[in-house]
Amino acid sequence: MVKKLRRFPRELLEVFPNLQPPLPQNSEQLKLRGKRNGKEREISPNEALQGYCFTFDYLNGLQKGKRTVVLRKLLSRSDVLIGQGPIVVEVGCDCQDQGCNWKGENGRCDWDGLDLVMKISFPAAGRVPEDEIIRDLLNLAVDQHSWALNHLPKLLCSFTVRFGDDSIQKRLKMELGDEIYEERVIRGSIQEKIFHIEQVKSDFEEAQVVYDAFQCHEWVHDVGRILHRDISMSNVMFRRIEGEVYGVLNDFDLATSIDDLDRTPTSKHRTGTRPFMAHEQHDVDWNGPPRYRHDAESFFYLILILGCDYSNPGTKLDNPPFQLWYNGGDEYLAAKKHSLLSNGKFLPPTKRTGYLQWLTEIQSCLFWGFQALNQVHHKALREKARKPVRLEGANNDELTVEAFDQATLGENFTADKIRQVFRRFDNRVVITRNPAREYLNIQS
């Protein structure tokens, strides 16, 4: 146990309340797992939580009380400061299939046969809870919108825990004040397990997962009136249904109501995952608001890294061309992304033909969109007035800065244009899920 605790991040223990040591009857199993060929071995970080128990308030229909889960493999942990980024760990009911207090219709544990994870995150107390956003979306996914259910997280339950008065978070709030440090809470949820995009079996499956996540994102935006704000490799995942992959748009921790975008404070600590953030968001003077095109631009960086840094799904190149993006600062990333988007002769550094076509066409949409935006600003500045100005190549004969569609870069970077690219990959039709657009699945 001593070796195990040494491998367990000390700072994580300080912010993880209600965490209980492994049950006594599991002690011998833990000792055996800590040995190899009769000798002591270091427990890997992914194993460090195995056997621990976590108890929370649970509601199942009319039944309410405390429920305990047993933690298993640690699946992911954010690179940001502990107590801010999410933690995801495999879990199971502590009943171990023996006389559960929480029974389903079959009289057995209501989680029987399910592969589950527990997600723990540490958002600002004033932020709308992720589980509330997900539940609202799930409630909208009915009738003609029911197809979206396959592309959203499946939420079983959720809970909120306040930090104690002696916690690091409370001390930071007291020392720094509300203006500098936003008070945080612990929000947890139990969800059905889904899988990272790197675990697909082929390029085409990977393309389907990306397109599915894009379709779900569009539905979430248009029907749910929610902007996701954190498109990344970690949040575009998949599940299998009867052997077929279905991309899932995951992690709504940063999601914001479209109707509240102009009222959202700009002093948020996290605006996305750095390599995938829209280039404007790296500018220290950028104050928002976040728009649809920022998320859509993140999808471009997603396929840029998937297509150029990997030789096939899950296999990274020895010298990935965009590896430095993971550690680069805002100034570096802003310059690199601006250069890429303003390159009129962009040639993606990839040999994967499907991604080559995707990247070339979507970069072209972004290139012309930002050219149009720059032209509007240039003419407005040159004339020193907000008078109507002609914009070559635009649908409207005359445009002002105010009239220019910022959300779609003058209709150069719309969901329809991106969909026309994503619906085909390497000369194959990628499935469009929305029944209203089934005509797109016809080979042409």
C-alpha cells in the first residue's frame, strides 16, 4: 500500500473527498497485484485508484440514499492543475453483483452488465452543470431528433460535492478573492463507457467518428442552442452498436448557451484544449464572444493532427509535424495557425489520401473566409467610416463590418460546406445520420 500511495498523485488525494481505502477483503488481492514473480513492483498511475471506494448521494426513481462505487482503472486525467481538469475512472457498483440495494426491474443491480465510468470535474460554482446540459439535450433527442441519442453521452446519475473549509480551493478563494479566483465545486457523474478515437480499427472508421461528432455538434448548436467550446481528440469519442462505430461528442464542461454568449464573463480560466483552439482565442486581446466558427475551426485542427501526426489510427509518427503544438504557448500557436490559415498554397503534410482531401478543402474555406473578413476590415479602416463597401466574391453586393456574418466568415465557412467535405472520405460515402439528410448517403 505504501508503494501504491507513492504513485498516487498527492495533490489528487487533497481534492478528492469521500475517497475510502480499499475494502479489507481486497487487501490480499492488492498485495498480489503489487508483486511480479514474487517481487515488489511499482503500481502504474492507471492502477493507483483501483480498489478505492467513493460514496455519493444517489436517486433512482423513488429510491434515494447513499451509493458507493468501487474504482478501477484510471482512464484519463487532465494536464491542467489538479482540482480544475477532469478525471475519468472505470467504476462498478460496490455490490459486486451480490445483493445490491439498488435493484432494476429484473431484481438485480440496476447497473448489471454495464461498462461504466465516473467522471469527476472541478468547474466554477456558477457554471451551468455539465449533467444539466446533457440532460436537456437528451430530452430534446426524441422523434425526428432521436438519431442524436447515439452520439451523446449516456448519463446514469450525477452529484455535486462542495469543498470543505480546510481545502486548497477554499483557501485560494479566501486569499485571492472572488475577482481573481472563481470558487469551484466537485461535480461527478456516472456514464456508460465510451472509447477514444485512437481505438478505431481503420481510417474509414476514424472518418465516420469525426463526421458523427460534427453532425452531433451541429445538432447541439441548432436544436439544443448550445456551443460546445472544447472540440479536441479527447472529446471526440465513439461507441459500438452491433459492431458499427458511432461517434460521440463528449465533455460539455465548457459548453455555453448560445443565448448567453454575449453575457458570459470573459475571465474564464479555460477556453478549450490548446492545440485545437481557434487561432483568435490565443490572442491576449481576444474577449469573445465564442462563435460557431471557432468550434468548426477546432474540427479542422482535429483532422489536421489526426491526418498528419498519425500514420494510421492510434499509431503516431516518429516526428509528428504538429507535436510542438501540445506544448506551445499562445503567441507561438497564434502565429502558426494564422500562417496556416492564410496560406493560399496549403499542402497538408500527410500521405493519407482521405485526410489530404479533407484538409485541403476545409483549409480553403477558412482561407477565403478570413480573406473576406480582412477585406471588410481593411476597407472600413481605409474609408475611416462604417459606410457600405463592396466585397468581391460575397453573396451580398455591399457589406459593412457590422453586416458581415462573423459566425460563418461571410458564409465561406458554414456547416453545409463542411458537411459536403466530411460526407466523403477516400472516395467512400461517410454515413449522414440525420434522417432529414439521408439523400446525402446516395453514392454519386
